[in-house]
Amino acid sequence: MTKVVDTSMGASVPARPTARRPTADGPRPAPGPSRPRRWRSYLASYLAISPFFVLFAVFGVFPLGIAAYLSLHTWDGIGTMHYVGFEQFHRLLEDSQFWQSLVTTVEIFAMSQAPMVVAALVAAFVLSSDRLRFRGVYQTVYFLPQVTSIVVIAIVFQSLFGGNFGMINRLLVAVGLPSVDWMASTWGANTVIALMIIWRGFGYLVIFFMAGMATIPPELYEAAELDGAGGLRKLWSITLPMMRPTVVFALLTGIVGGLQVFTEPQILDVSGTSVPGMTMMLLQYQYLGQSPSASVGADLGYASAIGWAVFALVTLASLGTLLMRRVTGHKEVI
């Protein structure tokens, strides 16, 4: 802005700013910050989120790369590493112990996850009722096994299902039935392990499903009551369709954890490769050379191949669950 001096009055008055004439190419845009300056403006944000990516790279990507590298070699962890290519995976397909552990893992998964999800849905539906008294007490009782040590739970189950002095066998003998050596048979060991998984995870699923049911609009239940719908009808026609995303998420987490079951059979002292209760993760643990009672030698390459087989199984089961949701996702609340 320039000043124009009025000689007659001896004062200076501001002059009107002159408008810039647009060029032939149109008005020029305001210059933006340069690329280095723009990157520096985001530096604080990048530094704030960098710990996650660093930890994921160190404890996620790097172990995956090592596992892929080891699966192509044979190595006992001490001696010389020998490259064998895909021989470990070919051995995996011909290993009867691996297929038996796969069948055991799927059996335990089916015996534990399916009943637990159904029972947790029913319990959550009952606990969500406004007419139920002392709901907080029931929720606390159901959730207590989740915060209880797995070692304590294993000791309790060993006392219940012990072959000689277990309380379950004493009850069977008291009613005139023969005692059962639970950990000596395949179905017995799988039943005990499945019951441990149900005992630990039931309360978590109940609380999880109750949180999902809390998001369902109450107007739907009020309209159903006006139409004369009972509890089972509301559960089947309103709760289950509206809870489909929550149930699918619970199934996905159950698949990831159920097909990698390790702690329960390990704590119950299931050892060796030919005994009941041998899951895939426990078989991998044997080939890692960590169990002193294992009847096989350490082979980290073969253990890595078993790990990749578990990864493939979990991936296929998860994709099947997502596909089932997509197929049934068009159904509406009726």
C-alpha cells in the first residue's frame, strides 16, 4: 500500500490498492510448502507411531522370516545346518504322528468351541434380562476362571479326573459304574482338555456377548413383546441376527486360539508323541527339543514346517468363517 501526499492540506492519505491484472494463464496459486518442509511437519506423528512398527518388525516379521528359512533346512539347534528344500513339508505329509495330532486338535476344537459359544450366547441372553436380579454377582462368578491361574485350574482338573483318586471316578463307582482312566484314552484326554478350555473361556465370551447385546436397540424387543413373542422367539429372530458380527468375531478368535491349543495339554502332563491329547502345537514343542520326556530328537526345521501347517489351517478356517458370514449376511431381522 502506498501513500499519496496531499500538498494542499499537508497530510498524507492512503491510496486505493491497485488490483493485479490476471495473466493470460489465470491467477497464480499461492505457493505451498516444499516437500522437505512438509515431511518435517509430519515427523512428530511418524515418531509417535514408530514403536508399533518397530516392535512388529522385530517380533513379527523377523520371526516369520526365520521360520520360513528354517523350514527349508534341517538343524538340531547346535550342529551344522543343512539345506533340504521342501523336504520337510514332504515329510510332514507322510508323518502319521502329525496327522494324528491334526485330528486331535480338530476334535478338541470342535468339542470346546462349539458348545462354549452356544452356552455363552444363551447365558448372555439370560443375564441381559432386566428382570434378573443380582446380575453383577453372576457375571463375576462366570468371569472368575478367566483370571484364575491356568496351573491352579490344571490342579483342580487333575483332582477331578484322576485315574485312581479322582472325584469323578468316585462318583462313577458310587452309582455302580466302572471308573475311567481319563488320560489314557483319546476321547478321555480330549474331553478333559475341552472341559478346561470351556471352563476358562466361558466367562469371557459371556461378557463379550453381553456387550454386543447392549448395542441392540431395545425398541426391537418392545415391538416383539407387543406382537406376543416369547424369549426363544426374540433370541432366534432378533438377538442372533443382530449379533452375527459379534459371533463371527468370537469364532475367529476361537479359531486362532483353539487350533493352537498348547497350554492345557502341556499343564496336564501330556508328553510323548503317541499318547492321547497330542496337539499340533505340542508336537511342534517336542521337535523344538524343549521337552525332556520327548521320544524324538530336536529338529528346528521340521518344527518350523509344523508351524506353517498350523498357520495354513488357521487361515483356511478363518476364511471359511468369513465366507459363511458373507453367504448368510443378506438375512434380515424377521
